[in-house]
Amino acid sequence: MALSLTLLAAITGAFVLAVAAGVRMATLVLLGSVRSDVVGAAVSYRPSGLSPWLTIVLPAALTVGAFAGLAALDRWRRGLLRRRFEAGLRDPPDDVERALANLSRIANVPTPTVRVAETAVPTAFTTGARPGSARITVTRGLLERLSDEELRAVLAHELSHVKNRDVSAMTVAMGPVVVAEGLWTIATEDERSDRRSADGRASRSTGRFHGVLTAILGVAAGLFWIAARLATARLARHRELAADRGAAAITGEPSLVAATVQRLDGGGPAATDLRAVGIEAFAVAPLSEGPNSWATGWQTPMALLPQTVRKLLAPAFSYHPDTERRVRRLQALEGDS
């Protein structure tokens, strides 16, 4: 986990510096200190005579503001979708609440609230930044598919996420991915808008310079998204394996957890309603992979790739470990017990 966090921090730092440099260049253009006549990739750069407040502090503030704004916008959008999703939740059966209370005592965590979502996708997920505010949502499909013992294994897995504060950790870790998606969308939509526009008011050189900046932003955001998503997915897979170990410890039955993981593998249609609210990294079973622009209104570089290529890359970008790997680790725990 430490390696994933270090990689994510290094990638984010490099990207912030790159974006800040681009914002600084754009600021200087607006201030008239960089000529907007672009020949190939060359730009006449003459920032002399300007205050450091304009050449350093202002671009830095704009960069931080842009990143914070994109993160806030994503949180707001997902919040709307989550509230819409939660409007259809209902109370669980009494036996589910009793099972969760018993497991919570064993795990030594406050008993989360539990709700049932009316969807056929067999999964469960946890929300809430702190153990005291955690909520576990199970789906109708999960209750119909699993036995009582298998449901205990799923609830124990989610309680491990609560105890490990994985929701808070992954929410922070996914921040760079969210920002990259926003910047990628801005760059790609801006490029399409430029191609559609026949506005002759802007000079040819200014338009050319704008096109270069947009292309640079798109390439930087795309590369950053790929790197950040890979690091975040690696971290999420690590947390899932830790939750499996926690579930085995809480139930005392690693073989039961392994059997439940196998039973849930591939069991359900594409969970669009769940991924839309941003809980894919917190679900007990993987949801179908793919670009999430339909959910957030934002694009990702994956949307440009053919379906066959996306399938090949899916394991590296997945938030969940391979089922066989999870089962092997749980079986090893069974052998050690």
C-alpha cells in the first residue's frame, strides 16, 4: 500500500507542476508578455518586467483553484446521483440487522446502519467516512442469491472496510483521478468546439496558440489519468485483499469467505446505477468496467480505445483483484488456521 501511495503522490506532484507551468504560460499570454504567434511548437517567451505575483503566485492560485473546483464539482454531481439512488432504499429484514450487529461486536466497531437497494446486481458496498457514520448497502439481488452464512461473509467483508477506514482512504486517493478526468474532458470538448467553430474574431495566431495549449493539456491529462488510475487501482486491490483477510478473521471461516467470493464472481449485469454514485472501489464484487462518462458527464482516455483493447487492459485498471487470487489467499489462511 505504501508503494501505491508514494507513486500516486509522485504522479500527482509532477502533474500539478506541469499544469501550473501551462497555466503560467497562458497567464503570460493574457498579460501580453508572450507573443501568441506559434510557429510549429515554438513560442516566443518574454516574461521579463512582470511582478512575481503575476508570473508565479497568480498561476499557482489558478492551478489550485482549478483542481479544487473540479474535485468539488465531481463531489456535487456524485452527491446528486447518490441521493437519487438512496431515495429507493428500504429497511433490511430483521435477520440481516441481527447478523450485522453480532458481527460488529466481534469486529469491535460501531454497528453501521444497513439498507437494501432494489437492484438485481448481487453486491454490497460501504459509505461513510468514519466508523460511526458508516452505512452498508446490500442489494435485493444479493439477498436473493446468497445463503445466510454467505451473507455473513459479505457483511464481515464490508465491516473490514469500515474498520480499516477504506472509504476515507480511497476517497482521498481517487481525487487525482477525478481531477484528471475533468481536465481531459475540458481539453477534448474544447478541441471539438474549436473544430466546430467558424468564429473569425480571434486572430489566427491566437487560435493556433490556444490549440497548442489545448493539445498539451489533453496529452498531459490523459497520461496523468492513466498513471493515477493504475496507482489508485493497485491501492484499491490491496484494500480488497485486506478486507478479505478481515472477513476471514471476523467469521473465523476463510473457506466460507472464499466460497462467497467465488459465488459472486461475474454474477450480475452491468451495475450502472452503482458505479454512477462512485462506489465501485468499495463494493464486495467488481462491477463491469468501462468509461464512466455516462455517469459523471466526464470523459476518460479509455473511451477512445476499442472494446477489445479495454478488455485487455481491464485487469490493470480494475479496483478488484482477480477472483482466483482472492480465493488462493483465503485458502492459504484456512491452511494456517
